Amino acid sequence: MSAQTTLHLIIHGRVQGVYFRDSMRREAQKLGVAGWVRNRSDGTVEAVVQGEADAMEAIVRWAHRGPEFAQVMQVDSEAAEGVYTGFEILY
């Protein structure tokens, strides 16, 4: 069994109102990444992602781009803990 990595992400820029959360959910499901994503009141998007190394690299790379109409300025990333199954949008 491969080691799972868990990261807490804060995505800055024009990331709300551009389908960021739903796009990230679809990307995570495609990659087999578990966790959650939500909008924050300060205009950022917050996510916790968990998966194997290759999938984690791919989802973090995706977070730096985001969906078509997003303008990602910065992604803060730090190690996190927890066990997640599936990927959901939190409200």
C-alpha cells in the first residue's frame, strides 16, 4: 500500500464565482484524491486533499491553475492530518 499524503491548501486570487469548488471536486475524483473544498469569507478557497504522491502533485498543480475563469495568484500549502473518503464541497 502506498503512503497517503494530506495537505491543507489556501488558494488566493479570483477563485470564487468561477466554479472553482465544483471543478476541483471533479478533478479530485478523476485523480482519486479524497478530501474537501470550500469558499472562505475572505475570498479565498480552502481545501484539504489526501492521496498518493502522483495524484497529490497533480491536484496541487491543478490548484495553481484552477478552472478556466479563475485567476490563481498564490497557493499556500501545509501538511495536514485526518482520514478522508471521497471528495466533497463544504458549505
